[in-house]
Amino acid sequence: MNNIITEEQNKGNAIPDLETKNFTDRVRKLADYDFRINPNFLRKQAPFLAYVFFWVMLFIYSSHRAEKLIRETDKLNKEVKDLRSEYISVSSELMRASKQSAVAKKLQTTGIKELKTPPQKITYSGN
């Protein structure tokens, strides 16, 4: 005949399968803070760990390099601003010094005087 099996009857007769037993063992180890690592497991995972280590190191190098480039760029931008302001000040100083009145003032001490008549163009007709 057909028997209806209740959950309570099923629990008493059930044999834990291997997956459940492994899972409970892992949970028990975690709860007991038992983190002993099997050497065979490490040997199997060594290539993957090396791969992960390589990418972590590459990421760290890349971030340090980017920071260094940013600092260098900021330094060069500051230097460009300083040079631009120096160029403007030197250019304005040259403009002031090359004015006719400034040149005449400097040449007074040497005895050279300013012309009162405008220069004349000399032409030569060959034949």
C-alpha cells in the first residue's frame, strides 16, 4: 500500500550525503578557526595565485605611475605660467626701453643727439 511519509519519519531514516557532510565539516572548521591549508591545494592553485599576484602588482605600478605623471604635469603647468609671466614682463620692459624718448635719454650721456631733420632718401640713377 501507499504510505504517506511525514518529514519527521524521513529525518530519522535519512543518511546524510557526502556533500552535506563536507559542507558541515567546512562550517565547523570555520567556526573553530581552523584554517590549515592543504599543501596539495596550494600546489594546484600556485599558477592562479601567481597570475593574480602579477595583475595586482601591475595595477599598483600603474596607479603609482599615473600619480607621478599627474604631479609632473602640475609642476610643468606651474613652470609654464611662471615663464609666461616672465615673458610678458620682459617684453613690456623691452617695449619701454625701445621708445624714442628712452633711447634719447640713454644716449645723452654719450653725447649723441637726436636728429631734428628727417632722414633723406638718396637715389642713384645709373647712366
